[in-house]
Amino acid sequence: MCGMDHVDKILTQWQRERPDLDVAPMGTLGRVKRLHQCLMRRMDQTWAVYGLNDSSFDVLATLRREGAPYALSPSDLMASTMVTSGTMTHRLQQLEKAGLIERVKNPADGRGFLISLSEKGLALIDEAVAAHVATQAELVSGLSDEQRVQLDELLKQFLAGLEST
Amino acid sequence: MCGMDHVDKILTQWQRERPDLDVAPMGTLGRVKRLHQCLMRRMDQTWAVYGLNDSSFDVLATLRREGAPYALSPSDLMASTMVTSGTMTHRLQQLEKAGLIERVKNPADGRGFLISLSEKGLALIDEAVAAHVATQAELVSGLSDEQRVQLDELLKQFLAGLEST
DNA sequence: TTTGAATACCTTGATATCAAGGTATCTGGT
DNA sequence: ACCAGATACCTTGATATCAAGGTATTCAAA
């Protein structure tokens, strides 16, 4: 428990240079950032096997877990994935070009569309998500089940405090 | 403790659609991702006050906490910030254009440079980092000190397991 | 000394993202 | 029926990022 990791070294530097600042929160947030970066890099490798990346996987998975008939509007997808409309437009263009989704005009609302998984998209995401889950299991294997649950609860409370504001 | 957050809803959907998969790790990693997104957005607002963003703050802060004479090579900066050489080249171009850093040829190695904080850059980062620390204190205020320390330890162990590989 | 491998950094080309603004469509009040 | 405001989505322009490859310099072994 005495090992200095990368973040600890940063905090030590700040303490020397700016002893007026309380940098304890910086340690926590720094580790969240670094952890996110590491995790994304590993998961990217799995997605790449299926010709996907974070973005495309995100959209296909959102449609897939919705259940049959695997269809949502672009607005629904924007809300679920927390990206802007321009970003979603771009993601959908790529996925449509790849034949993984289909888009039809929403018969009930002339302004909108419905995006649905193609047969090919459904097959792909079903395979990819299984591999993804396996990768994730490996990534958390450094923690005991008990620790993972404890981490879950802390993250959940942290998020609750942030998202309420 | 019974509230379903966004991530819980996603897990519930997957359990219905793919009961064959163990999605517990997905919950943890999903929260890390979402937390990172929320935190970055808030911190960006503080950086913007000083005309900075994640990238530029990262470089200036790395130089600042190094201590006088606030100088590192691009390679050192790449290692500290975990970005590729192309990214660092771009960041340094922007910062140089803004007059926040200065670059001189390394007299000891004709291949390399030394990047140092300009007077303006030093003054700016000293102000910005104080504001940044205040923002971070606010961001973690949803957790008790005890919880924050507990989270720290879990994150540290998680990272240790990942970065060793 | 010479030369091949390693290193330091930059360039290029492709993606992903956002903010701001545009157009078409819907909705509710008059 | 009409119109104003809300909504759904796309477009534009600017940034940030990476992977792959290029050039100049250093280092180390023969």
C-alpha cells in the first residue's frame, strides 16, 4: 500500500510547488481520468476486431439492448448516449454506409426518422457485445468481487451528486 | 440505495435481452466512463475562463509542477501526459502561438528541444490551477472525506492492476 | 572510424467531437 | 384556419486525437 503511482507523483510535485493548494481531490479525479483512458484503450482493441469503435458500438448496443424491433429515433439515441445532434448525425451516416442500421421516415412524425438494426447489424452487435463483456471481465479482474461492488456504490453516489445539479 | 440510475437501467435492459452475459463489470466500467464525461465537462468550464482546455492545461500544469526552470522536452511531456507525438506537436504549436511556452534547441542533443513556460504562461497557469483545484473540491463534495479516500484506494488498486500488464 | 539501429520530433490523412445555426415539421392557442 | 414557438434533424467550421510514416541526429558496436 506504500507504492507511489503516477498520480501520487503528480500530487507530490504540486505539494512542493504549491503548498497553498489542497490537492487531495485532484488525486481522485486524476485517477478517474487515467483509469478511463486505460479502459477505453483496451476496449477499443476488442471493438476493432469487429470493425467497430467506441462510437459505433455505443449506437448499435443501445439499439440492441432496447429489444425487438431494435428501433429508436436519433433523438432517443442522442439522449441515451449523451452526444450532440451533429455527432449523432455523423455516427448514423457511418453506420448506414456500413449497412449496420437502416433508417426510415417516422410515419407518425414527418420531422423524424426511426433507426433500426439491420440483420447484419444485429448479428454483428450480438457477437461484439459478448466479446466486449469478456474483455470487461478481464479488466476488472484486478479487484475482488467485494471491492468491485464497493467501487460501484461509491461511483454511483458520486455520479448521483453530479447529475442532480 | 434503491434508486436506479442511468447505468442500472442499461444493465436491466441487457439482462432482459442477453441473460447469458454477466454484465456486472459493465456497470462499474460504465460508471467510470460516465463519471469521467461529467467531470471533464465541469472542469472544461473552469479552463475556458482562462482561455484553456484540457489539452493546454495539461501541458502547462505539467511544466509548472516540475518546478523552476519549468522546462521539459516534448518527449518528457508525451510520457507525462500519455499522448502521441503528433498530438504533442499540435499542442505545443498552439501554446507557442499563444505565447504561453517557449522552445529552444536542446544544446545537449541536436535532435530535441526544450519547452519552457513563458512568463505569461507561468502567471496564467498559477492562476488557472488555483481555480481548477477549487472546481475539483466542489466536484468531490458529494462524497465524505472518508468515502473519497476509500474511492482513492480502490481506483489506485484498479489502476495498478491495469498498468502493470 | 564507420555504419546500422535507436531516438526525437514532425507531417500527413483520417476520425470524432462540439457549438452554433439552418430548414422542415408539428402543436397549441386564438 | 392560422401563426408563433417548440422540436427533430442536418450542416458547417473549428479542434483534438491517433496511427503511420518521414527526416535529422545520436549512440554503440565492429
